[in-house]
Amino acid sequence: MARVGVLSFSDGRPFVSRDLEEMNRSFQDRLCRLLEAEGHEPVAPAGAITSAEAARDEATRLAAAGCVCTIFHYAVWAFPHFSAIASRFAPGPLLLFSNVNPQYPGLVGMLAAAGALDQLGTRYARAYGEVEDAAVRARLAGFVRAAGAVGALRGERYGLFGGRPMGMYTAVANTDQWMKQFGVDVEHIDQWEIVRRSEAVPAQRAEAGRRWLEQKAHVHYDGKQLTPALLERQVRAYHALRELIAEHGLDFCGVKGQPELTNHFCTMDVPEAFLNDPYDWEGPKPVIVCATEADMDAALTMEILKHLAGTPVLFADVRHYHADLGIFDLVNSGEHATYFAARSLDPDENLARVHLYPEGFYFPAGGASVHHLAAPGDATFARLARRDGRYWMAVVRGSFVRFSPERDEALMRQTTYEWPHAFAQLDCPADRFLQVYASNHIHAVYGDRVEELRAVCGMLGVDFELLA
């Protein structure tokens, strides 16, 4: 639920605004009922804005009420300077909305206000139509969800454990730009803290985590790359990360891993997977976005998607394209959350499909790789990237698919079998995708979040590009 500000604007001439007061209120009430039906709490003044003083005072009141966004509402002609003044105080993001009311020039008022805000360099979105229309309802609801996601980012802290991995420019972002554009602070923490804190995790706690994994998932010990002691080390690393996240007040994070931890300690696959999951061996918990290879723009993309969908978010490499099937095999050794195995909030359902395999030759320190195949379903894929310092977001609709168990096995064995997989069918020609897409990493959630991402990008000053 979000608290949404609503300001209805009117004519500044008292003899006109008095006659329009009841009409304005009726249209505003319809808008507020829609917001309530969507589960939100509208905050609106009793009457329409008819003076500069009211524009300032009522907009300030919405900010004090903690609204995550403001809808500027136009049912009649409204003096544009009221909107300009209110935009200086009202909590953004802003949406300009005009009802269908042809007897009165509400649309004229909205367009006049839009032109004024354009001249002021104020970001906003627009909508027009009957609030009862399904498309209009979807537009308004999507705007509020997007505004909630943008608002949730402000003041968040990202924990960067380690630094740039294996020369990846796309994994490192400018911390000044993050604060200026997204309102996110970055805390740098050495990976040694994970190792050091792991040693202090009580033995019984580590053992309890290992036994839970053995009971719920399929663990394949080999006596070398994966042993009970190594699995307990990964459990200890998970608890160390949770402790550091709490201590530093982190909202999301990324772990470099390679090569220091993967060569000399253990892989972070288990810790990363369960940070991103809505549960661990100690019960339900919040989803904590954690990007492998400390990929900052991956983590930020995932955090936005998490705020929109309220679910775990996929992290994977764009590993291989099966041209005969028209699918990408998305594979990565990192934190492909176990949620995706059955698309369930119940760990029993997911972990019944999860195998913990010994890590391969890339990671001599050993540990468990969290193997499973993403459950089928429509999905939205996205990634923040930068062109000459300017952010843009690649977005593509698609779906996760499965075939027969035998074919799924054969396809997974064509790449790195023990890692997690997702077979993705994108609503975009492979040639276009591979010509435009600007990272080895990709992220996704179930469902269609394209228009919400478009709105988020508009609010954040990020260029939006739908690949199709």
C-alpha cells in the first residue's frame, strides 16, 4: 500500500471556482475511490486549488504526510501557475491526469500545466481518460507502483563487498552518480570481513543450516570440492553477510567473490542464493538483493525489479543461444535464487527441485553450486547500462520455458550443468538482442513489468529502450 497525494486544480477566479467546486469534488472522489480499490491511501484536500497560497500549502501538506507521489488532477480549466508552484513542494514523482469532461476544458488545463512544467525542467508523467477504463486504471496503478519503487530507492545503501571482478567495467558504477540520480549510497567493505566474521558463527548454527539443506535439497558430496565442512563454511559465510548487512544498515549488496574467495575460501553461491530468497534454514525472511561479481548495475536493476514485483529477481549470464529452439540458456554460478526452481514461496516446493553439486575447476576453493531450472512463466527481462556515462535500461518481454525432463537435462549439459539454468524465450529477435544488449548479465521477474519500468525510467532520468 502506498500513500498517494491528490491535488485537484481549478480556475483562480472566485466566481468561477465556486460554481465548479462540486464538479471538481465529484471527479476527485472517483479518482480517490480507484486508488483505494487498488489498495492505496489517497491524501487529498477538501477542495480544489484556487490560489497560489493553497497550491503551496496543500502541496507542503502532502509532503509532510509522507506521500510517495502526487497526482495533479484536472477536471476543469486551471491556472497553470498553480501547478508550477505546487510542483516545487509536492512529493514527486508527479503524474498529470485529466478526466474526460468535454463540457469543461480540463484537458486544456492539463496541457497548459504540462507546458509550464516542461519549461521549468520538471519531470512528470501524463494520463488522460475515464478512471473506470481498464487501460486508464492500469496506467494510474502502474505509475503508483513505479513511484513507490523510486521512492523506496531514496536513502537506501548498497554494500559493495570487494571491488571490480575480473576486469568487468560494466560491474562498477560511479558512487557520486548513484547518489545524485538514484539517491543510493554505496558502502565499500573488504571481502576479508566475510572470512573473518564466518569464523565467529557458532558451530551448531552452521551445522543446523547444513542439515536443513541436506534434508530439503539433493546434496552431492564428492569428498573434495564439496564436503560437509565446505557446505558449513558457505552457511557461515551467509550468516557473516547477514551480520554485516545489519551492522552497516545495507538494503542490498554485491559480493566480488572471484578470484580471492573462490580461490582460497569458498564460493558464495549458497550465501548469494539464500540472500535473494524469501527464506533460509531459520525461517521466512525479507528478500535481500545480492549481485554476484559485485555487479553494481545488476544489483540496482534487481532492487528496482524487487520493489516493483515484491519477489526474488533472477541474476544470470547470457550464456548460450539455441537457434534451433529460439531460446537463450541463462546460466551463472552465482545467486540464481532457489525461488525460481518452482516459483514458490514455500522452500519445500523449491528445494525438492534443487541440487547442490560440487563446484568445477573454475573455483579451486570449492563449495556447493546451487543447481536448478527456472519454472516456466511469462517474465520481464531488464538491465541498467551506461553509454558514455548516461544510464539507459534495456527491457524485453519474454518467458521462461521447459521441455521434457530428458530434453531439459540434455540442454543443460551443453553448458555448465551444475550451475542454475533458465531457458528464456525473448520477444525480440536474437540478432537484434545481441547487437544492442550491453552486458553479460541479465535480470528478470515473472509477469509483465514493462510499463512500470518505463515509468521508473522516466522518473529517474534513465533512457528506456524496449527490445522487440
